[in-house]
Amino acid sequence: MVAFLVALLAGCSFGPEIPPGDPARPDVIVISIDTLRADHLSSYGYDRPTSPFLDKLAAQGTRFHHARSTSPWTLPAHTTMLSGQLPTTHQITDDHLSLDASLSVLPEVMKQAGYHTGGSVATLYVSRKFGFERGFDFFDDHGITTEKINLSGGVTVDKVIESAVDWIEDLPKGEPVFLFLHFYDVHYHYDPPAPFATMFDRAPAKGDRKFKNYYAHKKKPLTEEQKAHQIAQYDESIRYVDSELEKLHKVLSDGGRKTRWVVTADHGEEFGERGSWGHAHSLYAEQLRVPLIVSGEGLPAGVVVSDPVGIHDIAPTVAAWVSGKLPEADGIDLAPAMGGAAVPSRPFPAETFRFKTRRISLYEKGLRIEWDVRKDRRELFATDEDMLELTDLAQLRPGDLAEISKRAEAVFGQPWVANAAGVVIPKKGAVLSQGAHKRGRVVPGQTFQVLPYDAKVRFKVPRSGQGGQGPWSSTGTQPPEGAPLSFKAQVKTSEVTLDEETRKKLEALGYVQGDE
């Protein structure tokens, strides 16, 4: 490992230490750069030179101009990325849940196809704590469940790559590799090393504004000077990651390995567009529009796809390269789009139920609804024409708002069914969505949704003198046969418990926050 670091710093070649791969089966490398907005990459039109290496990859492959995440925070987005399932299907929307082991994920497909599978990740929410080691021969989450070092933001891109290269060095010659790398450097604290730390602005100083939580900065927003400095640090972090990826590319090329690259992000970051700083609390473009670059051996070059695609398309696309399938996936194979075909029109749902946020979104046919279901506040954006979503059209286009609202209700579903008349009482903080409710009243045959999906609900008949029945939930104990409520969907999740020390470290990173 020491030799690896010295050679990287010196820009040296590694040919003899990296075994050659299979010339008939190129390696597949999936890169997730946590918190990376698409519009901060040069190839997506940004005016700073943040991404020279990624720009080259894009020019030599396919750049998806309008790629969408399904969630503005790490755990649900990465569950989607590696399973191909939308959150409306997998329902992993908070950190007490993980994907059930019975559901297929991309590393398992690649392993079944004869690939050596390796993963190196930089945060708890993509760790073995949530089952992300599944399907990997080698998986390094850098002591997340023991030393907890990656809960201090200490696992930098160079360490993630070192770990993966060390593993590849020990593999047999002539065999293909599937590699999944997750980087945290573009997530706050945005703290790259020299010379990147002063590339676009001054070095960080003791008195700089520190991130607290979304609502703290909504009450006291950054000044323009503070915001400019944080954005510069964010951009410097992108350039740092870009530089390290270029070194990895050289290492593999010098070793005689042919590669295919998929570069994306789980979500973006708000920098004052809605009056605050951070992510996880809303679904606007700055948080859901992410980069997607697919490039490498045997793939089309110089392609730009303008049609909308999603991170749920990544796993089905990569699986198709090895004739594999993810039977439960909601995404599609993007190979036809890379060959010039139009991408089929379809809805793109997203949601965030983090903390006490209750927001859903649907993008379809150029329009998007941002729906705060807790406050019943709806915004409408012509996203294809207004990529930054700066103009709310809800008042100007009430017909379109009504239509996309109905579509959202259909896409998010109404899996709960009332078998008797009474009142549905959700857990405090949950919302009854869809269906004609008046203070939770339901009649036989009425259908509805509960948000968050896993929230517990009880059923009570007013003035009956009887206590309520339940509680039941979609991911826990569901109503038995003959109960006044039924749940008509199949959800497969596993429970996760985080200890108090872990939660305190997450709070320091902004992952556990106060409410509005």
C-alpha cells in the first residue's frame, strides 16, 4: 500500500503490479460521488474546471443530460442504485430499514456472471450495517461497525481507491472485475487537501460558517460571501475526486485492463436556492438532478442523451452487459438510448420522509410536482424548460397541476383498504395520503396510502366504547385476516438498529437533524 501511495503521488505507472484482465470481458467500475450536483461538472455546463477527467470520459462515452435521483439522501438512493428498484417499491426511506436479502442486487448478478466483485465505500449508509456487502467477494466499509472512522468524514477518496487497488493486485490474471466505489469528499465538510484547497478560493479559516442542519440555515441563511466560499470548497472537492479517478484510470490502463465506467451520484446539494443549505428535506432540481456518464470499452462515444433517465436504470443497464437480469427492478436497460434510440416515456417518482419531512414528487412529460403532503402544499415546474426549477407554475396552470396530482396519487398507490367504517389513526408525524379522508374517517372499500410507508396505523370506531385495533404497518406487523384494514402490497425489508454512539456521530455530520 505504501508503494501504491508513493507511485500515485509521483504519477508513476503500476503495470507490473496490476494483473491483466479478461480482454473479452472488460472490467465494470461503478462510481458514486456522494452529494454531487450535475450542474457543477464542466461537461454539464459549469463555468469552473471542476472535472477534466470526467469530461473526457463523457466525451468518449455517453453523457445523460437529464439523470434523476429518487431521493435526496444516501441510503434510499444507493438502495435504488444497486437494486434498480424505486423507493415506492423497496420502501427503504429511513435508517431503521434495509433491503431484504431475498431481493437481487447488482453485485450478485455480476458475481453469478463470473466477475470478481469488490466494493469500497466511505459512509455508514452504504455499509454492511445496511446489507450493502451482499454479492461482494471483497467489501471494505473502513471499520464502520467497529472503529467508526467513516462517521467522522475521515475516509477520503484516496483511501477508498487504495483499498480497491490492493484487492485487485492480488487477483488472478485474465479474470474480470466488478468494482463499486463510493466517495464522500463532495459531501460536507468539503475539505480537500492541497493544492485543491485553494484552487478556486482562499483556504478554509477558523471563523468559517459550519454546517449545523437544514433548518438552522433556513432561519439564518449564509451571507453571499459565506455561500460563495462554501461553493468554492465544494467545487474544489469535486476537482480532487476527479484527479484521484484519473489516477485510478491510469493504474488500470497501465495494468492492461479494459474497463467500462459508470459515474453518478446519489443526490445533490442545496446552496441557498430555497433559502437554506444541505439536502434531504426537499426534492428540487439541485438535489435530484445528478450526473450519469457511461463510458469505456465497446460502448458508443460522443453521445448525449437528453431524454430523462434515473439512477434506477443503472443496475439493469450494467446487468444487461453480462446477460444478467434483476427481476424485481423498476429501471430499464439504457443501451438503446446510448445507440440513439428514444428513451420510453415514464413517470419518475421521488420522495423524502427524512426526520419529519413528508414530501413526494413526480416528474413526467416535462412537468414535475413538488408536494409537501404534511402541509398539502403543491408546486408545479416545467422542468424541461426550467432545469433549475426557479418558477412555480401552480397558480398559472391549475389544470396541469390537477392532472399531475392525480398521476402522483396513482404512482404512489393506495395499498391500504378499509374493510369497515371508522377512523384511521396514524402514528404521530405520519400522513394519510390519497383517498377522501376527513380527519382519518374511512368507509368500507376506501383505499389510501400512509406516508412514510412504514408508519404504524391504528383503527378505531368512534363512540363504540371499544379500544382501537392495531397498530399495523407495511413493513412490520400487518393486519390479520378479518381486520378492519387490509394491506394489499408486498414489501420486503429488514430492520436495522443504530446505537447511540453512531447516532451522535451522524448528528455531527448533519445526518440527524432538528425539525422545522
